[in-house]
Amino acid sequence: METKDLTPTFIAKKPCGCVVFAMVDEPNPSPQYRNELAKEIANCIKQGLTIEKVTVDYIRNLKTMGCTCDKVKKIQPKDSSQSVMELKV
Ligand SMILES: [Zn+2]
């Protein structure tokens, strides 16, 4: 049995569509949490991320969190011995 948690949650998406940030919008946040949330969201916007409001349930159903697109670029082989990774059709 699955319980749906519909607590509002802020997520930040990169232009590629990957969710790289999630923070629950607590119904009764402490001033400290409220500050933290505002700071994080401002930070995400500064990085050019898109803020969306979803639910905790949505986050739970995400298969992956974080962007692998950047990593793929970084992993690109520096020496030709690793070119095996390239797909040969
Ligand atoms: Zn991505």
C-alpha cells in the first residue's frame, strides 16, 4: 500500500529537465527553515534553474535525482584507450 504524501515541495530543474534540488515546503516552518528555503531557492534561480512546486509524492516517484548530463560530459575520455565507451553502430 502506498500512502500519498501531498506536502508541497519545491524542486529545481535544469534546462535539460533533470531535477537537481528538492526541499519540502513545511506547513509550519521554523523561521530558520523558512530562511534556508528562501536562500536555497534564490540560489537555484541564480543558477538558472526552473523552480516548480510539486508534492513529496512526486519526489518519491522520481527515479533519479540530480543531473547526469554534466557528468557524461566530464567523463569523456582524455586518452584514446578509453574510446571503447563510444557507441559503434
Ligand atoms: Zn540533466
